Amino acid sequence: MTYVISDIHGCCQTYLALLEKLGFCDDDTLFVLGDAMDRGPEPIKVIRDLMERPNVFYILGNHDLMMLDVMEKLAVDVTEDSLEGLTMDLMERYHHWLGEGGDETAAQFQKLSREERMDILDFLRCAPLYDTVEHDGCLYVLVHAGLGNFDPNRGLEDYAPHELVWERPDYGEAYFPGKPIFVVTGHTPTPMIRPDRQPLIYREKGHIAIDCGCVFEGFLAAFCIETGEVHYESMKDH
């Protein structure tokens, strides 16, 4: 089976419990739509688990890009050249990331060996901004935030990074009316989208929004592409 999860946000025990509930095995595939880190208690443990699984495919989120932006410079050996790169602008971006929930990630990241830090940064550098899955005549576009400034005539490769990892889609608009194309997103907690404000997956007009706000006392959700089934796990149970 092929599953999609988003915005684990350091909720490692919830994530592992959800995989156990799915019966996730080597024959399955998991796509994670970014933001495995920040906000929750065990961000580095989540990332390292994802890195060790050959059947997991990671897509960049906005928290990943914030971390890469600063840690590629701050996680290097201290030399005269590297010190020259420590600009006020860089430090402001670093503190902005901490304020967005990166403080626990930064603290745990700094305790790793240099090799371990570089492995995580390499993992994030190699992650794509989007991916696609085809099944039963349908195309699933997997992206963290959405297709910002959507234009049906644009190819996926034409979107800028901030349009894919930061900008929220218009969930009230059908992007591909009449076509079997579904845009699967995280980033926006579904209680902000659903009229009933419930932390459950939102499926309307070709959108499948799966960030059910696990770290905000909602659920971590797994959407199965082959069956359309949804499985939930709550952080409150761990």
C-alpha cells in the first residue's frame, strides 16, 4: 500500500504508533509531506527514523527549509571564513526559526556529532519540493503547502519553492475540474479548512488536506492512495 502522512512535527511516538496501526512493512511505501521536525518533543528521532527507511520518500516543508537556511551555515566547523558568514540577517533568520518551533530541534541537533548533523542536512537537501503518484487512472500531486498562485497552464516544475512550501491553496476552488487529479497537502491544519472545525482529513474539489494538527492536540493522519482509507493516531495517547 502507498500511504501519505504530513506534519509529524516531532511527535515520534504518535508517528511510530500510526505505522504500527497501518501494519507498515517493507512492501509498503510512505510519502511524508514535510515538517517532520519542530514544535514536538522528538524531532531528530523522527527524522533519523525516516532516513533509515528505504521505502520512505520525504518532501520538503517550510520548517525544513527554515532549518536548512540557517543550519547549513551554523552547523559547520568554526573557521575564519565561516565566522564571516555569521551576519546579522542570518542570526535574525535563526531566531525566527526558533520562534516558529525550531528551538527543540536546534537543541537536539547540536548534540549530534558533526557527521550526524551533515547526514541530516544532506537528507533534507536531497528531498524534492513535490512528487506525484499515479493509481487507477488518477494522478496524486504530493506537496507540502499547495500550488501557490495556481495556474492550470503551469507545470509543477514552474512553481517557486515558496509557492510549494509556504503558500496555502484556495480549498474552495477546484484546480483541475473534470480531471482525475488530486492535490494532497499538509501545512494547513484541517480545523482551519473544515466547516465543522474537526481535526479530520478534508476532501473536497480535488483537494485532500491531511495535516490534522497532531501537535496541536489533533491527529496524525495517514491517507492510503489505493483504498482512500484514512487512519488516525492521537498524540494524547502517547
